[in-house]
Amino acid sequence: MLERVLSLRSRTSQVNDEEDEEDDEPKNRKNVSVAIKAAKHIARFTLLWPCLALALLLLAISLFLHYRSLICVPSIEPSYRLNLFGAVDGIDSDFGALGVPWCRSKKGLNVEWTSKDLIKGLEEFVPIYETRPIKNNVYGMGFDHSFGLWFITRWLQPDLMIESGAFKGHSTWVLRQAMPNTPILSITPRHPEKYLRKGPAYVDGNCTYFAGKDFVDFGSVNWESVLRKHGIFDRSKVLVFFDDHQNEFKRLKQALNAGFKHLVFEDNYDTGTGDHYSLRQICDQFYIRGDSLPSVHSGLSRNCLYLDSDLLAGGGHSCFQDSDEARMREKRKKFWEKAVGIDELCGEGEKWWGVQGQMRDDFNHSNKAISHAEHFTNSRFVESLLDVYWELPPVAGPSLTHQTRYDPARTSSPIVEDGRYGQFQKLGLTRLDTSVFNGYTQMVYLQISKPSS
Ligand SMILES: C[S@@+](CC[C@H](N)C(=O)[O-])C[C@H]1O[C@@H](n2cnc3c(N)ncnc32)[C@H](O)[C@@H]1O
């Protein structure tokens, strides 16, 4: 795959270089002829041979400088980094340039909503978000995921909402904004009311809390009895939201066994990052082509780098130090806090899957080394369950939000693309503090069903 990138890159670089060549050639010809004329002129006089040698040297230097410009030095820094904080219109972006792994739906299904629906949703959600009770939600959800959870919930109109991991209660509040009269079950070790002593928190009046001494882990709840108590007989009408930093492979199997169909995972960490094994990590496999990936850019015409849709949406990694991926990753670390270099991505024995070959769990308190074969089997199992896999795109490009954490090269195109300042402003997004755009980690919505045997 990387060889392919290399050949694509050099092909494109030739396109760019041809333009460079046209610009540079007259200058070089002029340089060459001046050098030769000068040499001839001097040769008529006394120092013929040494000067001819000098002219040849000048000619060689001139040719060297000219041809060096034909070697494409890829400019991988996004153009908006050059204009950062300037919000320039019409700039290119490099979303997805390092690949966007995408789990495959066994039925080839996609979500019903379109980017227009997302824009309309944003218009509605921004004023709601401005009324949130917890303004400072560090360690909890920021704007992107709050919008995603609200949008998905409102679209699905569940009869019951279950959340695992509430912290101070911001996500409970988001669920409540989406469905004002629907019951919520919140599973979280520490009751959100405990946070009220120290500052803002949200406790919901129509929510049953499995917290404090009533805490039971999602995997140990007697769902038959709990759902009966809440009058729920159709489990496909339940939405389950996980923000509890547990191994998502484990949670997925527990949710399947409980008969739930609609799941949202808040922290869908990228490979090599995060404190638990995520869906995205599981589906980061060489065979993933991301055929159903809806909206990623098809290339970067302004830079030398040009990637086709295979790499753009593809998965898997190589730990080869002298590779395009390694070089790109190294550069990106200077700009994006969450970007990881090949050294961090790859553990001992070139293990890149999960986090350096580890399946992390429970806030990184419990880890298990897995083989590549096991990682591969996990992805096949996950795909045997998936009817729909949809990663929320970032709300807006970094030139608008000024976020500096997630690396756009590993995510799909944002809802409001870089350069669309007018739209960003019209949606009211300029009114929000920039810190709320820092928490994007590819929140994902899944629709699952039992594998057909
Ligand atoms: C990142 S915070 C949740 C943030 C919250 N959803 C928000 O948006 O503000 C993670 C929460 O998971 C809780 N937690 C830890 N272990 C858990 C478990 N096994 N089940 C459910 N929640 C758990 C933590 O106590 C913490 O409140």
C-alpha cells in the first residue's frame, strides 16, 4: 500500500514539477548562456582553459539547482496551518490524508441522515448548548460530541435512554434536551449530585441512577427485570450511550447479549491512542477500504501529496521507519497534540494494533496483550454484528474552531469545512469558547444485530 502511495506521490509531483519547470527554465537558460558567453569572452583573452572549467562548474551548479526543484518535497502541513487563526476562505484541507478506518456494515447500510440534516441540527443545537448548566466540562464531552449525541438521539426517538458513565451529568442533560419526556437510566459509580457540592452538575428528575451504593456495571445488570420495571418490551427502542472508558469489544458483546440494537460510543479512540480498545481500533485492519465512507476529500491537489480513496479510507499500519507514513506522522506531531509518531504507534515486535499491541480496558487500568490474529478475529466478529457504523464528523475545520488536538489527517471531513467562516458564523458557532471544540474522538453510532449463522 505504501509503495502505491509512493508511486502516486511521484506521479503527482511530476504534475506540480512541470509547472515549476516552466517557471524556472527561462531563468536557467539565461544563467547557462550568460555563463557560456562569459567563458568564451574570457577565453579569447588569456585564461581560456581555467575559465572554461569555471563556466562548466557554474553550468553544473545551475543545472543542479534547477533539477533539485523537480524533486517533490511533500508539503504535508495543511495549508490552514500556514494561515492558522486567520480563517482564510477557499483553502484546501487534509482531512483523511493518513487514512480513516471505517467498520463495514454486513448489510451495506448507512445512516438515513444527510449532511444537510446535520447542518439543520447544528442550527437548532447551538442555542440549546449555550444554556448548558455545566460550562466547564473538562474530562467530559465538548461541543462536537454533545451535538452528535443530541442529534442521534433526537433522530432515533427512543423509548428509553441508557447511559454508562455520567460524571457530573452533562451527557444526561444532553439526552434530556433531545427527549424531554423519555426516561433515562444512568449507570455511574459516583452519583452526579456529589459534584453539586463543588460546583455545577446536572441531576435529572426522570432518571433512575445506578450510582453510589446502587452502582452495578452495565455487564452485570439484570436487564430482563430492569426493562420490565420501565415497561420496555421492545429492546430495539432503547438507545445505549457508553462513555465509561471500558473495552468497547467487551461492551459490544454485553449489549448484543442484552438484545440492544442502537449504541453510541463516545470515545472511539484512534489506533495508538486512548485508554480503552475502541471500535475504530478494532476495524483498523489492512483489508478495510472504507467503501461506505461517505465524505472524505479525494486528494490534495495543492500539495505534492495525492492519495487515492484506497489509502484515504484504508486501515492498517506498517512499522517501517523509513516510510511515507512514518515521515508524515513525525511532522504532524509538531502541530496536533494527539498525533502519534510511528515510534509511539508501534510497540515491541512491531505491534501497532490497539495501543502497541495491547487491548486496553477500564481507563487503562487493565490491559491485555493480543496477537495480530486475535485483533483480526475481533474485527471479523464486530463486522458480523454491524448493520450500521457511522462516525460523527468533526463539527468544523480547525481554521474555524482553532482546535489543536485531534489530527485531521485521521478523520473524515468536517460538517462545516475549513474556510466556510460565513456558515460557521451563521450557525452561531463563533459565540462558543474555542475550548469546547477540543474533545473530538470520533464518536460512533452503531446499529447491531446477531450474526446470521
Ligand atoms: C468521561 S466520564 C463521563 C463524562 C460524561 N459522559 C460527560 O459527558 O460529562 C467517565 C465516567 O465513567 C465513570 N465510570 C467508571 N467506571 C465505570 C463503569 N464501570 N461503568 C459506568 N461508568 C463508569 C466514571 O466514574 C466517570 O464518571
